[in-house]
Amino acid sequence: MKRIIALVDCNNFFVSCERLKNPELRGKAVCVLSNNDGCVVSRSNEAKRLGVAMGAPYFMIKHQFKKVTFLSGNLSYYCEISKRIMDKLLDYTPDVEIYSIDEAFLDLTGLRKTFGCSYEEIIEKIVLDIENEIGIPVSVGMSYSKTLAKLANDKAKNLQKNTPNKRTYKIGFRQIQKELKESLISEVWGIGKNTNALLKKHLIQTAYDFISQEDLWIKKTIGKTGLDLKQELLGNIVNPVDTTKTAPKSISRSESFKEFQVDKNYIQEQLNNHIHKTCKKLRKENLLTGCIQIFLRTKDFQISSLKINLITPTNTEFELINESKQILDKLFYKGTIYRSVGFCATKLTSAKNQQISLFDSDNTLKKQKLSNSWDKLEEKFGKGIIKLGG
């Protein structure tokens, strides 16, 4: 039986989140910048039409595009909205693979009977539910494999340029060959610049040209990944929807200051905030960090950093903040103007395997209880209910 795979992709996600918070931004040219205001990471359609390029350095374009509103990114806020969207998708199917902060693959196979309607109607419902209940516009592509679903999603987005209300697109079995003939091989998910250049040398321009090649040639030229790609383009699943959650290898937080800073205490306060958010994420993922790193970025974008290995892995702020003070003492230079501070936790391990030192067990357990209480208070009263000074 053919599987029915859908890709849900939020439209201009970071910008859409900012418009959710500030409706006055709707209809205006808006760009969201990376945490350190380094470059453009999300653009509204209006900004795209003005010619703002993705990844463009802010300092190079801020005077060029006077009509564009540039906003500093707020990753923690975007993650909150993302979680609400992913939770909504789970109302439809437990087979959800979170691919990125704004994308998820769904296996909808068999849900026609559950919802009493066609697959096309199901993805239309998903679009309307997310927009009406959460306020974020999404596009949905649907077909028989992840690769085809991604291609269908891209086509849905292209259609929206002329038909804004068209948010979904389906590539049915009878349409596969036609769609592949109309799709450049460079538009196929997984085809990078080097592979595209290699295929062009062999006069392969479209996705249909690619699937028309013999398996032996594809394996010799690209390898097994090429054969897998061919099968996916033919509508045969090689990479099914994977609901297994992969633990992160590192967790980091960074954000530009509202104003340039020379005050060490202010920088420590901001660092404490990053540490708390990181520790909260560690506890949520049931992880411990065995190594921490702190970054300081100057006004002129010069970066200095220092990392230390912890004697005992932890996920509590009260231990990491003490360590961070010692690191900041070594990084901070009086009179230097700073624009941001960052914190990164690496060497992550499962908290299930935690071994508490016999000499420090009572103190460690007290800190863990305090951190857990902090999480509960924020859950009940909101973020920022407790703050640690510099």
C-alpha cells in the first residue's frame, strides 16, 4: 500500500511570529535578523519583492532598504510558537517527524476513514486549523514520499505568488511524470550545487531526466543516495516518516544587547538569563552538560570565547552561573564595547545516568530541587518571575 506523506512548512516563519505579536507589521516589508543582528534569516513576501536577499549582512543593507523593518530574532519565542504548531499536528496523526523549527513531515496513511473525508480535505483542514487557532500561515505539500511531498510543498508556495489562498498541493500517482518533467533537477530536495553541476555535465536538466537514467549509471555517478533519490521520486518510500526524537548534541543561547555595553554586571545578568534558558532546555530533554563555553562579541564583531570541562555534569543554573563568572572574568576587558554574549552547553549526556558525588550529594540535590521549582513557577506565573543578578 502506498503511504501518504505530507510536508507542513510555515510561511516566512520568523516574520509570521513577529506579525502575530505585532499585527501592525502585516502587509509591510519585514526582515528578521539572526540573534546577533548579523544577517537576514527570514523575509516577508514584501521584503522579497524589494530584493532583500536571504543571508544578507545587516550592516551592508540597512541603509539600502529604508522601507524595510528589521527586527532582532527571538528564538525562544519562535520555539514556543513552533511547539504549538507541532502539538496541533499531533491532533491529526501520531506519525509526525519534526524536521526543523518550521517544518514537519506527516504520515497520513489511512486517515480518510478516521476523518471521513479525502486526504486533500485533511490537509486543507490542517492549514485552516493552524492559521485560525495559532495565527501562522502554512503550506502543505502531499504525495507518496518525503521527496515528492517536498516538491509538492515548493509548488504550493509558488502558486501562492499569484493565488494567495492556495496553500496546498498534491502530486498524485498519475501526475508524477508530468511534475518531474516540469521540475528542474536543482529544485529536487537533496540535490546540492556540486551534484547539480555534475548532472548538468551529463545533460540532465529535469527531475524526469534523472529518473530516466539506468540504476547502474546513477549508482556509479552519485552512489546509493542517488538510487534512493530515484525511488523517492518514483513515489516509493526509502526514508519513511521517523518519529524517533534525536537528542541534541549541544544547546546554545545568544542575543544582542539592546544597546552596546561596557558594564560587566549587565553582561553577567544577560549571561545568567541565557544559562537559565539553556538549563531549562536541558531539564526538559533530561540531559546534563559536561562542558560549557561562553562567547563575547565586541561592537566590531570580534569574538572571544573560552570553554571549560565540568568535573560533574549538571543541568542546574546555580552551578553553571558560578562557573560562568570565572570564565567571564577572563574574557571581559574593561573599556571594551560589547554587543552580545552567548552561552553553549556541550558534551551532553542522559540525566538518567547521573552519578552524584558522595561528598556533595546533599548540595547537588538541593540545587536540582531549586531548579525544578523555578521551572514550575515559570510554568504557572510566566517567564521572568525569578531573576538572578549579576
